Amino acid sequence: MTKSVKNNEQKVKVKNGIVVFGASFATRNRGVSALAAASVELIEKYFPDNPIYLVFPGLSYKSSANSIFSSQVKRIKYICFRFNPFSRPSNSVVYITLGAILYRIIRFKQLRKLIKEYFPLINTVTTSRFVADIWGGDSFSDIYDLKRMCKRSFGSLLTLILDKKLILFPQSYGPYKTKGAQTLARIIIRYADWTLARTLENNWLYDINLQGIVKPVFCPDIAFTLKSIPPNENIDRFFSFNNSTTKPLVGLNISGLLYSGGYTGRNMFGLEFEYGKFIKNLCMLLINEENCNILFIPHTYGERNNTSSEDDLSASIIVKNSLDDNCKDNISIMDMYLNQHELKYIIGQTDFFIGSRLHACIAALSQEIPVLGIAYSHKFIDVFGSVDLSDLVVDGRTLSEYEACNKVRKYLNTRVEIQHRIRKNISMAVKTIESTFSALSKSV
């Protein structure tokens, strides 16, 4: 056996880990958890026998994570980092970045070895097969704010500093409102090895002057492949109403973030209507005019017994309490803290679904449930359009409350036709995801 063959064998043996930034189970946002679970499932299928590392900010995995996990967590390794400059240097973003720069410019093997021994994250990235960053699906943008985008860029920038393969997993890109966001996006996307986009349109490349330079690969949102698993606990009570059970059951996901006006509390996303008022009127329309029962299905939770601007469950309770007693009899709230697989199962039991969280809508689409997405950003158009169903988006940025409610009424009454369209298109989306990851596995 030649020396080069031996070296290649050693290289394959050592450099086999796959690192994933931008998605974890240590979150109360089940959309992010859905991306983590789907990432793990696809990596295990197309990159078998490769250790998987989920990397995320926090003190530790156990202290950051919620108490409900999928069975996948036992098969994954976890690495945490912190943005606090006064935290332990080996876990601090500041010191990790400085260590990575030293590792890149210094060629002395012994010093490189010391850097890797001190910084677990640097060691993991440098010995990986590749690094994937999914940015929570929609955070590769300053839509929320530039500070958040800068924080989310840590994994991608660290990978580029260490000169490792960077794969941008399927996600939405842009908008980039500020020069800082445009510069950051241009650097990362320009030097990534693969850029997977969950949209067929790539106009965002013009915003960062990369048109004709970078050619994104179309791949639908990987959460379309997420498994649906029934909860272990009895859920019959959530489907019991004080009226005829023959009524259509509408699943309604209320966004706590939109209900509170976004992080600023002042209609951050520029909706044309007051979201809370729209939801209340929508409930009355569904119950009084369309003769439906409603199941409120949260998809992002706050801390138990502590409300937050992100908490869908708290917003759902507030909305129900604001309605007349005759409406309350037609409403049930899924108030159990379920994981991403279980929530997908619950959504699959509805006859029609209306969601303000994108991955709640994806859970419906992937199970062929007629669905309307209440959009506050272009990501809804991206994802629904990727399966040729963009007309199922109710864009709160352009429609009035009256127009939005009318669209709900129209599509609710044509839900059988919608279901046929969804059934036709979703299978193609899953095939595209699988073919993309198959091609990826042969190239990296």
C-alpha cells in the first residue's frame, strides 16, 4: 500500500463529522426544532456513519433545551458557545474567533494542536467532513434586525475562517436592508461551497451583487420530510366540543410574535391590519358564518408560567378569553407542550389549517391538509411558491382585514380542490429534496 493511499484512508477516518449551525432542539420554537430533526434525518440517510454535531448558543445543552425531545437527541453530539465575552474563554465567541484566526495563519503543528485542544468547537469544525448552516430557515436577513443577523452569522464565518467546506442548507435569503447586512451576506454566500435555496426565484442575488457569480441550487424546505408521530398522552379532550363533531375542524396557529407587534411591539413587519383584531374577527367568521370548530395549535412556546412576545400559547389563551361565550364552546386549545413531530401529527388531524408560523403551515402542506399561510415576510411566498401553491398565502403586508377574511372564506369552501392540488405537488417536493441531498453526498 502506497503512502498516499494510507494518508487518504486516515483522512477519511478522521474527517467524518458533520456540523450543523442554525437549528437545534434547545429551542421553544418548534419550527427550528423541525429543521433540526429533518437535518438529522437527511444526514443520517445520505451521510451514514458520520457523527452529527448540533452547535448553538447557550450555557449547556441540558440547561438550554426544553424538556421535550425527539428520540434523535440521543444520537447527536452537542456543542455550545456563548456571546458573553466574560464567559469561559473556550466557549466564548470572541476567543473562539481569535483562536480560529490564529489557527488559520499559523502553520506550526504543535500550536495548532494546542488551539484545537483548548477550543472544542474549533477542533470539531477542523476535523469535519463539512459544516452546514441553516440559519433557522429565515434568519439570513436583517428582517428582524442586523444585530440578530450578525449573531447568526457566527457559524458560517467561523467555517470560512477555518477554510472548511460550508454548505448553506435550504432556507430563505434576504431582504438585506442595510449595507452591513449586504456585505455580510455577500461574503458568506460568495465563499460557501453550496448554497441551497428553498425558493425558485433568486432576485436577492441582485441585492448583494452576486448575480451570475453564485448559482443557488433549488431545494424545498427540508421540514417537508419531517416525520409525524402521535403524542404518547391522550389527546381526545382537545377534539371534544360542546356541539356537533360533524362540523369542519379548522386548525388555527396564532403567532405570539405577530400578536405582540413583533419585537418592537409596534407592528414591526408592517401588516395592513391589526393582527389581534383580525384573529378575533376570523374566529367569529369561522364559527358564526362558516359553522366550524377551531383548534388553536401553538408552534412556539414561552417559558412555562412566564409569557413572552414569542409565546403562541399565551396569545391563544388571550384570544379565546376575548370572545363571547357562544364562540368559546367551539374553540379548543392544544395546551400541551409537544415536540415538532407530535405537533405535526396534531395538525394532520384538522380539516383545514390556517397558520401564522411558516413551519406550522409546512406541517400541514406535507400532510396534504388544505392550508392558508398568514404571511408577514416573503418567506411564505418562497416556500408556498416552491410547491406551486403561492395563491395559498394571505399576505398581511398587502391585504386589508376584509380582503384577508374573504380569502379565508373562499378557500375554506374550496378545500377539497386545494387538497388535490397539494397532493399532486408535495410528492415532487420531497423527491427534489432527496435528489439534492443525494447529489450533495457525492460531491462533499
